[in-house]
Amino acid sequence: MEKIKRSNEFDVVGLLKRVLAEKRTLIKFIIIFALFGIVVALNTPKMYTSQVVLAPEISGGIGMPESLGDIASMVGFDLNSKGSSMDAIYPEIYPDVFASSDFIVKLFNVKVRQDNDSVDKTYYEHLTGDITIPFWEYPRLLLVKMFQKQENPNNCAVNPFRLTKNQDGVYNTIRNNISCQVDKKTNVITISVTDFDKLVAATIADTLQNRLQQYITIYRTQKARTDLKYAQGLFNDTKIQYVKSQQLYASYSDANQDLVLQSFKSKKEELENEMQLRFNIYNQAVQQLQLAKAKVQEKTPAFTIVQGASVPIKSSSMSRSMIVLFYLAFGFVIDSLWVLYFRDVVISYIKIKNKTT
């Protein structure tokens, strides 16, 4: 029984010896794949990633005790800030905001500058003109150029509702290059931007941080800003009415200062009462305006920047040496398959074909 088991075991050491015994074949495969790996490594641009970490303020509401929320989450219910807050935009959907076409298209006109360049250009121009195209993409680009209808450069206004093919390609590139991840336990937001230029990556990361803060601030304060606008208009109207009544009372008093007739005194008292009424209304409008301004400030969310955008030093993509090592390993695998299997199959096929002929 033991002999049968041993005979069925996979002899890895024996197979490895068979592969290493064919030194010439192994060297050929290693050299070919090493050269191919070097070419691929030299034509693959380095990618750099810049990150921003934010800790946003969670909008209020009648909070749920943390322990009770944890117990509810274990049975499939979420009783945390999403449910207790009346907010429609909470941290968990920030990645969806990042992926929206309206948010990404607004990045097209962001001014960027490459690390080794002194010329400012738009992010759209950077992605369409500065990128290094690998040689294996040339056939596909040639076919696209041959069969794709060329766009009129004079009619390329960006319309998020209907993007052109080139604009849609840049949109998808940006969507793949930017990332927004939210820690569900701490609500800490991590914004990542990847680009083949380190300075551009840091610039876009900082821009995304500011754009996200502006987006959330505008949403959270929308109702309060509408109320503030109404209070400001009411304040302006009541102030005008009060100033008019004040001027009318002053001019009437000056013109009839020496008169003692009761009718003139009654008119003066009427104008004074009207001025006082206008003043009371104006005073209430001032208070409402101050309350509206305070409400906007109260609704404005606070973001704590845990880690700001910085220019990365090391590339985040696979190093060129690792690419070459990967192709060396791949060459060794192909050589092993050739020596252990395919070579015998090819030789057997040739022999059978020669016998038949």
C-alpha cells in the first residue's frame, strides 16, 4: 500500500531536475522573457499616489448609544448616524459622489503643473497630451483612428449630460485614478489620487479635498442659506421703510415746529407712532437676520484634516525590477511546460505525421 501511495505522489523534485537538466532551453527562455520584461518595464510609466485623510463632523440628531448600535449591526440593522440624522448625504455615499459625472467633469479645468515642467495646463490637457503610451497600445490606437469619426475641436464644449468619446475616455480615466474610501466605524475619509506625475497627483488630491468640503457644506447649509437670503431681503425692505418714515417725521417736525394747533400735533404724533412701528419691525428684522447668519454657521460642517495632500516620493506602481523578475518567473514556467509536456506532444505529432505521409 505504501509503495502504491508513493508511486501516485507528485514528484516535484524530479520534475524540477528534469527542467534544470535542459540548461540550453532554460537559458533561451530566460533571455527571451528577460528582454521582453525589460522592454515592458521601460515602456510602463511609473504611477504615484497622493492621499488625504479627513475626519468629518457627523450631523446631529438624537444619537443612539454606541453599544446598542453595535448590537443592532450584528443582526443586520444600522442604527448609527445614518438613521438618526436627517442628512441625505452621509459619509458612506461620498464614494458615489466622487464617481458622479457632474463631480468628475468639473475637474477637467483644474490647473495642474508637472513636476519637471513650468507650464500650467488643465487636467484634461494633461491626461490627453502628457501621458506616455506603451508600444503595445499603438495597433489599437491606429485602428481607432482609422474607423472612429474625428471630433471637431471647435465643437468640444463639455456637457456632462452628453460627453464626446474623447471626453468620456478622460472621464473614465479620472474615475479610475481617484478613490474615496470611508471607514464605517470611524467615518474617516481617505481620498487617493493616482497619476504618472507626482505633483499632479498631490494637486488633484488637494483639489478633491476642497471640492468635497465645498460640496458637503453647500448641501448642509442650503436650507439655512435660503432662510438667510429671505431674512436679508426682509431686513433691506424694513430698513428702507423705517428710513422713509423717519425722514417724513423729521421733515414734518422741522416744517411745523412753531405751530400749536391740535391738528398739527395729532399729525405729528401719527407720524411718530408710524416711525416707532417701522422701527420695531426693523428691529425684529435685524434679530432675524442675526439668527439666520448664526444658523448658517451652525449648519456649516467642520472637517479635521488628519493628513493633508503631499507630493509622494516613491511610486505606488510595481517597480521595473519587479516587472523584469515577474517575466523571468513567467519564462521559467513556460520553459517548464515546454520541457515536461509540450515538447513531447509536438515530437509525437511530427512522428505520426511522418508515418502517415
